[in-house]
Amino acid sequence: MSLADLIRGKSGPVGVATATVATPATVGEGNLPSVATVASVAVADSPNAKSGTPLLDALEVACRGLPVTPGFVQSALAPEDKADWERGDLSLDTLRTFAQTLVWDQERAQGKAPAHYAKRALCRQCGPIWLWTEGTFVSCPW
Ligand SMILES: [Zn+2]
């Protein structure tokens, strides 16, 4: 999957149709923590490809504070994403978001819900799931 696909949401829930399952009465919503804001990325002095920053150096910045290595993130980028970086069409913030998404993918692969998955939802393929929003979905990231 290319980063462009990821950003367009092709890995996220598809076909939102609300809430026959996740109601306060059925999920005890009052006891759930609120959804955390998705990693508000404040990368000061954001360099990008236009400044001539090599991709791995940019990934070093993008991965700061995340349990993922720049090399791992680089290996996960599709060739078209790397080409976008070379052309200056991929920002450091986008790389940071991609790195964060890879961390969440790893957590889900280990059966752990990312911290912001604080809502109960229903996936038509998986059944009840933890997600960042309530609702009923045709598919999900799990
Ligand atoms: Zn699912």
C-alpha cells in the first residue's frame, strides 16, 4: 500500500453507517475515556525534500519519540512515495503521520489497541472492535 493510499483512508474503516450497536446503553460510553487527538505533530523547523534533506535524515526527525526506526519506515515506503519525496511532494508531517500509522499497525498486529482507539464499534467482518470512533463498519484496520 502506498502512502497516498494510506492517506486517502484505504486502510481505514469503510462504509460508515451509524450506530445500531455502539450506543451509551450498550457500551457504557460514560466510562470510556475520550478519544485522544491523533498525534499532534509539532515538528519545529520542518525540513522537507525541497530543502534537499535526504529521506533517511527526514525520517530520523519524523520518528523522534516513536518506537519505530527510520530504516523500518523507509523500507515501508512504496517506491512512488520515495519518488514523491524526491520531487518535494511529501512533507515531513506526512512522513511523521506515516511513521505513527506504522506504530499503530504494529500495535494492532500484537492485538493491542492504540491508545486513541477508545470507542467501541462494530466491524461487519470482525465483530466488536476498539476504534477511534463509534459506528458500524463494513471493514476495519483490525
Ligand atoms: Zn474488521
